[in-house]
Amino acid sequence: MATGKNTETVKDIYAAFGQGDVDAILARCTDDVDWAADSALEIGPWHGVKHGKNELPSFFEGIVKTGPVNEFTPLSFAENDDGDVMVFLRYGFTVSATGKDVATNLHHYFRFRDGKVAYYRGSEDTALVAEAFTP
């Protein structure tokens, strides 16, 4: 199956993430983007819903504040007939405050409007994240 334009946009977002280029990510989002890690616990500084381009940088600032990203490997992309993109990936990071490493699977869901991300949800193992933040 050929990848669609929206899958290519997500790949561009991931490349920008790897380079720390938040402006390039913002350029691929609608002004009113609704972006969040889907978590019951808000222990990670990236947790919580970010509304709009003005709030979205705090998501990435929270990741940087936590500590180094050790792995970010997209393993599978799927795009449905509506242009929604789902991604399964491996993610690893170290919590600098505790020295604990996390390696986990993530699921990302992107919904688009006019070629830009309008809605994003990422799921993660929040219990694993909470443990990593616990001294």
C-alpha cells in the first residue's frame, strides 16, 4: 500500500522532532490543534491537553525537560480512507531527575484538516512513566 500525503506529513513531523525543530512541527499543525498524550496520570511534564499552537510547544519542552530521548523508532504506519494516520513506535528516554530509563511502545493517532494536523493523541504506559519519575 502506498503511503498517503498525511503519512508523509507525520514522517516530516517525526524528522523535525528528531532535530528538535518545534517550529517545523507547528507549521504542520492547524492554529487550533488539539494535542495530548492520552493518560489518566499527568505525571510527565508533557501530559495534559495542549490547545492551539501557543500551547503546543510546552508538550515538547516537557519532553526536553525530562531528559534525553534514547530511542524514537516508528515501526508501522497506517492511513485510513479518511486520511487519519496511526503509528506504532518504540520510544525510550531517561528521566534525568531519577536516572531511570524507560523503553516502551507508543501508539500515535493523527487527524487532519486541510493537510495539517488538527488532532493528535498518543498512548503510553503511564504506570511505567510514573515509576520512572519516582525516586
